[in-house]
Amino acid sequence: MTSRIGVLGGMFDPIHNGHVQAAVHAYQSLSLSLVKLVPCAIPNHRAVAHSEADHRLAMIEIAIKEQVGLEVDPIELEREGVSYSVDTMLKLSSRTENTDYVFILGIDAFNTLHLWHKWENLFDLCCFFVLARSNVAINEDLAKAINLDERRVNSSDALFRTRGTVYFASDFNCSFSSTEVRNKLNNGADLRRDLNENVVSYIQNNFLYRSPR
């Protein structure tokens, strides 16, 4: 029997409730066997993380401890060099047989997909589950570059019929931001809506995300 595994990458700096909600939504709505949360080691398109990899990994483990079907995978933290998604998907695919992978990402990230390293190869390795937002439109350059009209499907069943398909989760809307969360942490704001309470304790106990006074 073929397994269906979701891959949700990111800096997770720190992991917030929006990350967890996205993973749970994909797990449930696509009837996945598992969702892997993959923390990035060295990004190629943005600044390095504010917290060390071991802290980010620990916070993910804390945040998803009670969640069924979610696990953290340190595959990018264990690999030297820049964390390219295509390398991650190649490695994951080589580990398993009879597995269909779906790459989970927000529409903001999806709109830059045609600028990613060897992005064309990703369409041979997985399908895509895009967490759409009502106020964010699809990038026209992206749509043209990837032939979106031909790749787009309207159901989870159709998503897994072939690799390279794209399914938009129009019923998911999340406005959480790691940047906003870090600002709140630095300003001592209430974080009960944003973070798992045990993640907050970990951050406080390890003096993370504090700017010099």
C-alpha cells in the first residue's frame, strides 16, 4: 500500500501555532500517513536563523508532542551547505518506497517557487498543497512558468494521481508570522494565542529572542 507523507519546511524560528495548524490541516484534509516538519539549516534566500538549530529542533518537538501524525525530521540540519528543497526531497525519496510526497507551503512561498534552486525537478518528486489566503493572489509569472492551469487539481484524490499537481487549500487562512512572534517575545507581549505554552517556557528558560537592552 502506498503511503502519503507531507513535508512542511521552514525556519521555525520559533515554531508558532500557525505552523502546527498548517501541518494538522494537511494531515487531516489529505488523509496523510504522516507530516514531517523539516527545519532549515542554511537558507539561500533569507537571513540565517535567530536561534541555533538545536533550539529550533527542540521547540518543534515540544510543539508537536501531543499532535497525532506529526514528526520532526532533522534531514536539513544534518546536511552541510545550503538547505535546498530539491535536495531534501531527493533524499527523502531515496529513503522510502511506495510513498507519495506532498510539499506543504503557504501561498507567499508558492508564489516564488519558480525562483527556487532546480525548482523544475521538484515537480518530478512530489505534488504541492498550497495554503491559500483570501487576500493573496497567485503570481502570474509563477503561474505561467509552471503551467499552473495544467497542474491545478480540485480535490485531494486528484492531487495524488500524478506527481507535479497543485491543490489549493482555500479553506485555510492563517496570519501568524515568526517575525511578529519574535517582536512580541522581545517586547514581553502576551503569546498565548501564538505559541504553545511549553515552547514559551523553553524560550524563556534559554533566554532566546531577547535583544540587548
